[in-house]
Amino acid sequence: ARSLGCLLLKFFPAEAAGGLAMLDAVFAPYKHTGVQFIPTGGITPANLCRYLQSPAVAAVGGTWLARSSDIREGRFNEITARTKAAVQLCHESRADPAL
């Protein structure tokens, strides 16, 4: 990916592949290049903050935000509520490094 000039890479399946410890280990020799990752696969509200605190992580993704059934059934208010809750967790994780 780096040889093609890519600086933003997906890391999937994040949790099954070793989670944040693996991601930080993979990132270590490349951090000077400006590369960052978007982990998906096993990211949940419970581990979201830990991932976002890593300098290896540019953003995260998770199916909990927009479930297929919610999209199919037009429950966009539920998607919006989960997304707002995730954003709030992001703000809290930046304000409190202990999260």
C-alpha cells in the first residue's frame, strides 16, 4: 500500500487480528511515513475510545452504527442516535485519557 502512495489503510478484522496491540505493533515501523489506519471488525462502543486514542488510528468503523435492518426498515433515527452516542464517546475519550 505504501509503495502505491496510500497513507490511509483499513485494518480488518481488527479485533480478530489482535486488536489495538497488533495495530500499534504494525504501525510502529511506519509512523514516520504518515500512514494511519481505520480499524473495523469488532469495534464497539466498549472499545471505541481505546482505539481512537492511538496515534495509529485516523477513524474507526463499526456495523453497530448503521445496522442493515435499520437501513432497510428506515430507522434512521436509531442510526442517528447511535452515531451521536459514538461522537459523544469520542469527545469524552479526548477529554479523559483514562477512558
